[in-house]
Amino acid sequence: MNVLLDIIQWFIDNVDTIQQVHDNTVDELIRYCELYVAYRQVREIHQKLSAPDQENVDYSVKDVNNNYKA
């Protein structure tokens, strides 16, 4: 029982430190999420810009006799 009381007392004594660590961790997670969202947006824009124009894509397929089929 003494061990449990010691643990509870340690939490009480260190509540400010625990709160600060929690706040810093949450802040870092928020920054990471914002950075990830920005990365995904830039990547999506880059993919749209680098994708070939759909009207200019040649969809014909060569058959075994080197004749083109549309």
C-alpha cells in the first residue's frame, strides 16, 4: 500500500512537470499533423501539374502483328 501512496504523491508533486510534458507533446503532434496536411496538399498539386493531359494520351495498343488497334 505504501508503494501506491508513494506513486500518488509523486504525481501530486510533479503535476506541473507532467502538464508541461503533455502540452509540449500535444503541440508537437499538432505541428506534425499540420506539416503532414501541407505535404499532402503540395503533393496533390504536384501530381495534378505533372499528370499528362488526358486529351493527348495515346490509348492505342499494338497487336502481335505490329498493327495498331484503337
